[in-house]
Amino acid sequence: MKVIITMTSKHQVTIPKKIMDVLSLGKGSIFDVAISENRIELIPLETIEKVFTEEEYKKLDMLSMKEKGKEKLVTKTQKALL
């Protein structure tokens, strides 16, 4: 994706919404800024914490209950192979 943006008089640029959505960025997102030759690269360092709805929490609870007891024990021999 490539877009053209304009710097303000305060030397600020706005990241377009479609880029924000694709990268799950939001207010307070932190970036590593890399400069090389005539390029500025913004690399997101963290993503926004996902906020779940009550319905999503219920689905997660149901899934965890369904999977409970299906765990596999790992022996020392198996750990060495990992």
C-alpha cells in the first residue's frame, strides 16, 4: 500500500485510517523511526491490546471448558527433544 501525505506546519504527519486499520494502530502507538538516505521508516513496536466483548469472553470460556482435560503431559525425555 502506498499513499501520499502532507507534513503540517508543526512538522507532523497523519497516518491514514486505512493504514491504521491494517496495522491495528491507535492513539499512543509507539514506533521505531529509521532514517536511511532520503527515507523515513516508521516501525510499530507494539499493538493495541484487544478489548473483548462479553460475547467474545463467553465464547473463550466455552472453548477453554471444552479443551480442559485434553492437556498432554511432557516428560523429561520429550522436553529434551524440543
